[in-house]
Amino acid sequence: MICWHCKRSAVGVCKFCGRGVCEDHSKTRPFILDIYQPSGQVKALVVDDALHCGACHPRGKPVDLPELS
């Protein structure tokens, strides 16, 4: 796999979009692994430093998918 930005060999894959990234272009950002509700309060299991390509822009809010309802 090659880096999305510079076409060098990738060292990892963006957790958010799947693009390959090299060491020079890799970034990190939080990623939610799971959301659960123990005893009424919603909690999230989060990885603080998931690999991010810097090119994609994960949305801050959920997207409605009425066609799947």
C-alpha cells in the first residue's frame, strides 16, 4: 500500500477512511470503539491515538440513513 499524500510506502491505514499513510503524514485523533449505557448514563470506550490520514474529515454528528430503516 502507498501513502495517499506522497506515494511512498505506507506504514498504516487511516481508521476513519482506510487511506494508507506514511510516517511523515500520519496523524492521530480519538476514535470511539463502543458506546454503552450501564445504569442510565451513556459511556464510550475511546482510543485516544487512532491513526488518521489528515485528508478525511469524520463528521461530528451522526448521519440519518432513512433508506436502511
